[in-house]
Amino acid sequence: MSRRYTVTALPKRAWVTMAVLGVVLPLILGSALPWILASEAKPGAPLWVMVGGPMLVAVVSAAFMGWGMRRLEVEIVEGTLIVRAMIYTRKLPLAQLDGAHARIIDLDQERAWAPVLRLNGVGLPGVQIGHFRGSPFRRRLFCLLTSHQRVLLIPELHGESYLLLSLEQPQRLLDALRM
């Protein structure tokens, strides 16, 4: 049996940032191409490569992030909590999670739990996904944050590892962890 938990919707500013990176930036680079080509040519790589390369990277990166932002899932399958966030997947048996100490927090009020250092993840305005360090730095955080309100904080039983999840109904998952 599988139970799914809805992730809080992405903030509009995250989508705007991706649009700027994937559409506006390439348009600016593309409009600069004729001006650069008309200027004095320099030895080395062709100018269309020097401008077209960054344009292509911007478009592909934005498309990849847009696809990844649609892959945000939290579910329990056969006694395992599975968190899928873009290219990251975290699978943890429920027995490894400390449901008794899990709680719902507001990161704007409890800044001590906010991610501080991104190790391997994505950070856009209003979105933090992947592996982070907290404060103190020994705290390892796996984040799927699309909002700072109603964040489910789930400690793992061993070590200083925690999950931070933005869910529409965090109480449902909290209740499932405590069963």
C-alpha cells in the first residue's frame, strides 16, 4: 500500500527565476550576437560559439530545472519513506526515523533549523532542494522546501541527520510516522 503526501506548491518567484534564466537571458545573449559579430573579430573560438554556448546552457538548464520541479513527491511505500525531489531521491525505512521527535515548524520563527550551507542541491528564490548543512554545521539536512511555513522536521535516529519537508498537510505524515 502506498500513501502520498502533497508537496506545497512552488512559489511564483521560483518560476519567474527559471523563466528569466531560460528565456530572458538567452534573448539578451542572442540580441547581443549581431553586435559582437560586427565588432572586431578576435582569434580563438568562433563568436557564435562564444555566445551560442551560454545561450544553449541557459535554455537547457532552465528546461531541466522546470522538469525537475515537477518531480516533487513524498510517499510511504511498504514501510519506507520515499522523498523524490528533482534529481534527488531519499529512501528511509520508517524504523530509522524518530517519529516521536518529529514536529511541524515555521522556519521563519525557528531560524536554527534553516539550511545554511548548500552541499549538493538547488537554491532558487523560495526553493531549497537537496543536501544542506544547518546550524551548527554538523547538522545534515535533506531538504524539500518550497515554503517556510508548516515544514515537517523529521530527525533520523542515528547522527545529526534531518529531513525538512514542505507539505500541504504535514500533520498527515506526522501521524503516519507516529503510528
